Amino acid sequence: MELFIFILLLASALLHAYWNLILKSAPDKAVAVMSIFFTSLPFALVGLAYGGVPKFEFLPIILLSSILHTCYNISLFKAYEIGQLSSIYPVARGTAPLFIFVIGYVFFGSKISNDIAIGIIFICSGLITYGLLQLRRNRSNLTELKLALLNGLFIALYSLNDAFGTRMTGNALSFLGMMALFNRIFLFIYLYVFEKNFLPRLISGFECRFILGGIISFICYVIVLAAYMHLPVAVVSTIRETSVIFAVTLGVIVLREKFVWDKFGLVVLVLVGLFILAPI
């Protein structure tokens, strides 16, 4: 079972890299993030109908999850408005598992084995180092780094909250469906209030590829929530963050980018970490 979940998480990581590429390449990031997440809402509601509406007592943790996801959505598209995918994505995704480990250990007394800790360190060090090198190479400002770190923190907070919420409700589809409904409402309110002329921009800037991004994002997170019921949060988060090496690999194969030494180092560190974490 653990090996099957491990493989699913790797597939989720590949898909996650692709929908982030769709978001980053969109001319209007606010329109893209709204379109992608609203496109996935019907699937989430079907899952809610199938899994059943969660009990009222779970509403606080579902609302908290919705707020954290909304903060993640906002910090993500704001970061992509000023920064590059090659630098924002690795730093945010590389710091998230470390935030999860520290928060889990300090506030909840969570413990993991030495082998798992070593695997997490290998993967996170590769991601963060690669991201920081890209920030330096792109001569990015401090704001870009702050947004990437803030995004990583929100990833960690919603991951911990969602793992707990999924285990409490006992159904990933039920939890995701209700959370997604509130999240999309909160996100729309924010964009309508703070993004100038958002509705005309949403109508004129919509692209069909956002539908694919929405479907992919839904599939990715269903896999992640299901994995939370079987594996530690820090492990799930770390494996899903390996999406960065898929992005790098696709860049080399599809876009014919150069396979320079920092990309080689990233791939080696992540693969070593995955080998340590793999349940074989």
C-alpha cells in the first residue's frame, strides 16, 4: 500500500508542476488562478456528493483550511507576477516540508525516524539551494524571496490542517469538496475587491488551458489528501515537492534547455532523498 501511494504521489508531483507552468505562463495571473480553481470546483462538488457532507462539528477546521488555501492562492499568483517559476517554485516547495517538520515538532510533538529525516533534508536542501541560485542568477529582489517563503509557510499550514481534517472526517473527497466551496468563494471575494476591473478581465482573459489546469489541480490534491491517511504529513509534502525535478527534466527534454551543474545537483539530491524515503 505504501509503495502504491508513493508512486501516486510522484505522479501527482509531475501533474502539479504542469499546472503551475500554466499559471506562470498566463498573461493575467489573477484571472488564471481564479479560472484554474473555479474549473476544479464542479469535480470537488461531485466528490462532496459522493463522499457526503461532513458533520457540522468539522466546520471550523474546514473553514480554516479554506482561509489558508486562499492565502496560498494569493501569495502564489502574487509571487509569479514578479518572479520566475524556476526560482519561486523550488524555494516555496523546498521550505514547506521544513516548516511542517518544525511546526509539527514544536507544537504537536510529532516525531519521524532518522531515515525519513535524512531523506527530507536531502530533498529540501536540493530544492532550496537550486531556488536560491536561480534567485541570484535572475538578480531577484528581496520581495520575491519573501513571497516564496510566505507561500511555503502557507503550504505547510494548510498541509498540517488538511491532514488533521481529512483524518477527522475520514473521507478525502468529503473534506476537499466542502473546503473547495468556501475557498473559491473567499478567493473570488478577494479578487473582486482588490483586483481592478476583475470581472471584465476574467471574461476577456479566460483560456481553455485553464480548464486542464483545474482538472489536474483537483486530481493532484485528492491524491495528497488520501496519502495523509497513510503517511506522515512531512513525508507526503516532501514527495510531492519533487515536482521541481519534473519541471527541470521537462525543460531539458521538451524545451531543450541546458542541463547545467546546478540542475544536475538538484536531480541527484532529490533522487537520493527519494531513494531513502521509498518504502522498499
